Amino acid sequence: MTDVKPPRCPSSLAKAGRTLWRTITQQVADDGLMLDARELEVLRQACATADDLARIEQVLGSVDNLVVKGSQGQPVSHPMLSEARACRSQIASLVARLDLDVSAAAVLPKVKGPRSVQARRAANVRWQGRGA
């Protein structure tokens, strides 16, 4: 294990966002990698969305019925349900953009010092398709 320190958590994040931030940045640091500025911004957006999702889930947890009356009086799903789904999808999409395939890091030769995720991707592209 290298002595890569995870980046500081943005102060603007609430509990759910801080938890996601610390989980991902600690795992990345434990793998001896570093996130670049673009990846940190993508992670910050995912964490902010996690905070939004936590607030939405809190609202949904306080309602008695997840079916409400629509504009014509018909029963419809609570509007926050679709917002929660959208947040979950957005978080998954943003985290996927980080491309943190840790199994690839185990295959790369050990190098002294931290490696960026971008450098790992470049190495994977360079060695892709060569003999097993």
C-alpha cells in the first residue's frame, strides 16, 4: 500500500455526500491511485446528487401513501419517486464515468508513488490486445 492521501471532502456536502466521497476516495487511495481534477469534479457532482437523494428519501419516508391524486383526480405515483429514480441513475452514471476498475490496477506493474486513473487508462489502452 502506498501513502496516497485521499483528497479533502468538500465542505458543501451533507452526510450522504460525505459518506460517498470518503468511501470512493479512500478506496482509490488504498489502490495507490489519484483522481485528477476532472474526476474529482465528477465525484463531487455524484456526492451532491447523493445528498439530494437523501433529502428526497426523507420526504418519501414521511408520507403515508406513495400514490397521490393527479390533475384529473386519478391515482398517480408520488412525484418524488421519479426524482429518486433519476438521482440513483445520475449517481450511477457519474460514478461509472470515473472508470474505477480496480481489477485492472492489480494487473499493472507496481510503480513507486501514486498513479492517476488517467495514467492507468493509458496503460490499459497501450497494452490492450497484446498477448496474454
